[in-house]
Amino acid sequence: MVEELLTAAAATGAAGVAYLTAAARVVKQYERGVVFRLGRLHGEARRPGFTLIVPFVDRLHKVNLQIVTMPVPAQEGITRDNVTVRVDAVVYFKVVNAPAALVNVEDYRFAVSQMAQTSLRSIIGKSDLDDLLSNREKLNQGLELMIDSPAVGWGVQIDRVEIKDVSLPDTMKRSMARQAEADRERRARVINADAELQASRKLAEAAQQMADTPSALQLRLLQTIVAVAAEKNSTLVLPFPVELLRFLERAAQNPVPQERALQEPGPPAGRRGHGDGEGATEEERDRGEDAGRGLAPDFGRLAPDTGRQAAPSSAPDPTSAHPGPGPGQVTRERPRTDA
């Protein structure tokens, strides 16, 4: 009888140990336990520590609450300014509602991954290339909102989204390099031009100062000679007085009167003599022309305007076979012709 009791107690103890072994569960600190009893959600999520379930009736599913780092595969798309790029990103998320992560979605990791890829392609098409390269923080915030909106119903919270890399075609890289080089060259030219402008203003002020004090130019010449002589070279410097240059400049501006007289042209050879001045009358010029041709002047025509006329000679020349010229006539010699 005693043996039977001992055997029954041992069997009961063994069954209890087996039951406890089958029902005992340990939930870690970063996990939550979700119990399904006969296929239905039972109660709240189990807290970390030791917990018991009904063997062969309950199923305990542990959900990790740690932040998950999920890389998003590189997505190729066309930006709003028609540039083909490849963009990859990384998503940081965690589960905040363990029962919803198991009940509302089949695989929350795969769902978050697909949603991140779709949102990344969408954000590429809505953005310009300059925004992808320089304004990534704004794009990260927009991408986070696009992924977080449907993930709330899955019991998942998107903690952070970052765009990792933007791959450009080789032709676009070369174009951007040329553009950056041209922009740097433009800035360099602007800086150089500004420096030349400032230097020209300083030189103008120095020239004005030297013009007010002529001795300053001589001192500057001496300083230049000292600077050249300090170096070991074969340069020969011949100082030239500045006063001599100024004297030559004044002499060139005011030539000698005799040189001006030699440079002025004289009157023509055929019209020199009486009546060649600027105040000569027309009759005097005509008389000069007749004298040049060997013709006698008409004294009747050249008489003054006082009413008196020159009296012609009434006695004929005894040596001449022809009568003398009448009043107002001019004798002309005919050229002789040889028979």
C-alpha cells in the first residue's frame, strides 16, 4: 500500500515537473510575449521575466522591441529635372505595439522594407537633382513621413530615415565638374578684377601725390635703383633726370618761331610781286597776269576813279609804220614764223 502511494506521488511529481517545464517561459527585457490561446489573442502582452502558459493550448510569440536597422536597396529613378540617379537609404524603426505587429501584418519587416523602397522612388521623382545633393535633411523628413503613415497601424514606429548615397551617370559627373570649374574660374576672375580696381585706385592716389610733390618721383626712382642693385644680376641701370623729360615735353609743345616760318609754304612763283598780298584788288592781280604774259597794261583802265583818265600819246612813232594804239587798246606782238 505504501509502495503504491509512493509510486503515485512520484508520478504526480513527475507530471507536475513536466507541466511546469512545458508551461514555463522566460521573456527577456527587450522582448514582449504575445499569447495565442487556441488561435485567439489572449490578454495583454507578457512583461519581461518568468511567465506561464497552458501547455498544448497557448502559443507564446516573442516580439523584439529593439531598434531595427534596415538598409533600403538602391532605387533607380528620374528626378523632376529629368536626371537618372540611383539612390539608396537606411531605415531605423522599432515595434511599439507587439500584438498589432503580429496580428495586423504578416511580416512587419518585409512590409516596412517594401514601403521604404516605394517611398524612396516617389521622393526621387518629386525632387530635383540639387535637392538630392544638397537638401537631404528635408528629403529625409519627407521620406520618414511617407513610411511612418502606414506603419502606425502595424504597431511599428519609424525612428529615422537617411539617404545614404546618390549615384550619378559618368556624363553627369563630368558636366557637374565642368560647371563647378567654370564657377570657380568666374569667382577667381571677379576677385582678380576687384584687386586690379583697388590697385588702380591706389596708383591713382599715388600719382596724384607725386604730381603735387615732384621730388617724390625722384625718391621713388632712387628706391627702385636700390632694389635692383640689391639682387645679384647683370642689370645696368642709367638714371635719367625727370626734369629733362619735362623740358623736352615743353619744347615739343612750344616749337621755335623760325621753325614755324620754315614750315609755312610761300606764294606760287607765277604770282609773286606787286598785288600778291591778301588785300590786293582784282585789277592789280589782272595786271600782274598781263605782265607775266608780256602784255602792256591798259593805263586807261587802270586810271583812278577820281574822274581823270590817262591821256594817250597823240603823236605817232616815226619809226613805226603802223599807227599807235588807240585809247583802251593793247598792242600785242604776233609771233614770227620762218618761211
